[in-house]
Amino acid sequence: MDIKLLQQRLRLFAEERNWNQFHTPKNLSMALAAEAAELLEIFQWLTDEQSQNIVNNEKEMTLIKEEIADVLIYLIRLSDKLGIDIEKAALEKIVVNEKKYPVHLSKNNATKYNKR
Amino acid sequence: MDIKLLQQRLRLFAEERNWNQFHTPKNLSMALAAEAAELLEIFQWLTDEQSQNIVNNEKEMTLIKEEIADVLIYLIRLSDKLGIDIEKAALEKIVVNEKKYPVHLSKNNATKYNKR
Amino acid sequence: MDIKLLQQRLRLFAEERNWNQFHTPKNLSMALAAEAAELLEIFQWLTDEQSQNIVNNEKEMTLIKEEIADVLIYLIRLSDKLGIDIEKAALEKIVVNEKKYPVHLSKNNATKYNKR
Amino acid sequence: MDIKLLQQRLRLFAEERNWNQFHTPKNLSMALAAEAAELLEIFQWLTDEQSQNIVNNEKEMTLIKEEIADVLIYLIRLSDKLGIDIEKAALEKIVVNEKKYPVHLSKNNATKYNKR
């Protein structure tokens, strides 16, 4: 199921429950940030190595999948409310990033372009 | 361009810059939360009505599009690192939500299922 | 009990449990952001008016108090690790803000100084 | 300068600018989370070791101090609006944590009490 279909299904979900009253861009930005932070919480005390090995922990992976889904769901809702095509927006940003972070300046160096 | 193609393009972007050393699940969860919070900042002092009218403000919309793109980009990277299909995960979560929030209990009521 | 005493007590708490291995500045910044987002979640679907009336809801206020405490606890731990005096830092920032947001430009206007 | 005095000074700051209209608990929870995320961003690509050595980087430390100050400022404002004594709340939470994380169960183990 692709983004467009997920967007329609989420729109229907909100309409059936009369939840558009809650789904203002402001509130959706809050819900999105709250869900992103739940992912953060899973990783907060792990070493980098432990964070990579988490793929072998079925219980944690189930939780991570749910949190990632929540982030995508609110991102789609917010974008729908604002009339933004998220896949197009991401592609455009990638093109911008390719210019901001040319390979010769960014090899092995993740420093933000304006701090380099 | 769909999620799968964005994922491949982002993977190539990271490989060319040798950025996989930075892109641990832990670090990506941080970058994702930081970007989600930049969206939050845009809306923090706006009334609900102002947050809805923001679609008429071209300058703010350009900024919002970029932040939404950043969230999607890190969400795709994180999912790629963990082997998670985000569209499938979102669909599965929607099915769960339809059960947790049946229309007759959730009409006009966004209270979390475990607080209802 | 003031900040300095809380800081000492939290230091002892971490030492007794041998938790300094987890309390790197990086990890503490994650824990701090995760706790701040739990506050966010409490308010995400409330209107401004409901968010103000929450003071009359004892159950919610107990929860809010705990989340606010968690934010302060991690803020103190992070500052302790980095050798920062948070009360002094806040005072210095207030002085900066008084210059960035002079009354005649900021009256009824919360626009960020660099966007004004 | 202690928390009580900072609180009074911040209250005056908001009154002079007529900013209480913006400082609803909801909006302050957003501002708090946004500032916490700016700390996160500073640490996101650093190794644990680099995050500890940041104390030797004067430029980064200046930035960190400002972000930590911003978090404390919004935490104090939010608590003032809700009538919460943050130092008392933190102390009470520490007492709770001492019970939830007894030394014999938590030594070298930061696992959340409800997942242990």
C-alpha cells in the first residue's frame, strides 16, 4: 500500500470519528514530535553497537515498527492537511542536500553545511 | 518517486559520503526527533486558526515542506537500517488503531484508548 | 531543596547504581528530549483553554508534575556532566533575550528576533 | 540567582511584552520540547566519547549553555503557569525513583522498571 492510499485511508479514519477538529496542523506537529520521541526513548541508553543489534530482538523490533508507523501516520496526516506531497518534497530536499553536501567536502564528515 | 526509490537514493547518498558510520539506528532516531521538533517550532506560538491559514503563507510553506522532507528522509533511513517496510508498518498500525478506536467510542473523542 | 542539592543527590543516585556509564552528555540529551515530549503528548489534543483548565484536573496534574520533574532531573544531570551552572546560564540568557526582544518591538508579538 | 527569582523575572518579562497570550501551557510544552531537541541536534552525530570531550570546545559549549538555559526558562514558565514547584517536584520524583530502581536491581542496569 503506497503513501497516497495510506493518506486516503487515514483521511477516512479521521472523518468517521469526526477527528478533523483535533487534527489541526499545530496539533499534528505535536503528535508527530511526541511519536518521534518515543523512538528516541527506545535507543537512549543503548550503545551504537546495541542499537544496531536491536534487529535481533523481536520484542523491541515490534515496538520500533509501531513507533515508526505512528511517525509516518502523523506525517501523512499533517502533509494531507497542508496539501504537501511528501515524496515529492523528500526528492526535492535530496537534490538540495546533494548540493549542500558535495562528496569531496562531506566524505567522512557529517558536519552541518553552515558550520563546515 | 515512491518510498522504495527514495530509500535507494538515500542509501547511495550515504555510501558516497561514507556516512554509514554516522547512520546508526540510535543516531538516526536523534536526527528524526530533532527534525520533527523543527516543525513544532514553526507552530508553537500560532493559534489553531493561524496554523490552518499557514497554507496561504508561501514563505512558511517552503520551510514546512523542507522540514517535512527531513522527517521523511530520516524515517526512511532509519527503517532501511532496521529492515522495516514503513508503508506495511503503517498499514498494520492503522488496522490496530481501527480496533483500539472503534467509531462508537471515539466519535468526537481523541482520548487515548488506555485512558478512556 | 535547591538545584545544587538536587544535583548532588542525583550524582549520588547515579554513582550508587553505577549509571555514569549510561549518563554521557549524548544519552542525557536524548533522555531530556524524550521526557519533554511526554509533556507534549499530554497537551497535544487539548485546546488552549483546556490546557489552561488542566490545573483543575488532579490526575493530569500529578502526571504533569512527574514529567516536569523528569525534565528537570535530566537537565540537572546533563549540566552536571558538562560543568554548567543552569541558574547562571538562564540568567545570562534572560539578559540576552531582553536585548533581542525589546518591549517596543515585541509587545504582542512573539515572532523570533531573526524573522521580525 | 535561584529558581524563584528566575521565575519572577520571567513573569515580568512576559508581562511587559504582553506575552501571556502566547504562554498557554500547551504552547509552552511545545517551546520546551523544541528547545530540548536543539540540544539533541548538537549531539546527534557525535560518538559518546566526542560528546564527553565537547567540554573542551568553547564554541560548542557556549551554544549548549544557551540551549540548556532555554530549556530551563520554558520549564520555569510552564511550571509557573501550572502552579508547580519544580524543585519540590524533582525531589519527590527522586524519592519515587529510589524505590523503582533499588540498587540491587539497577546496578549497571538502566532498564526501565516496568521492562525489567
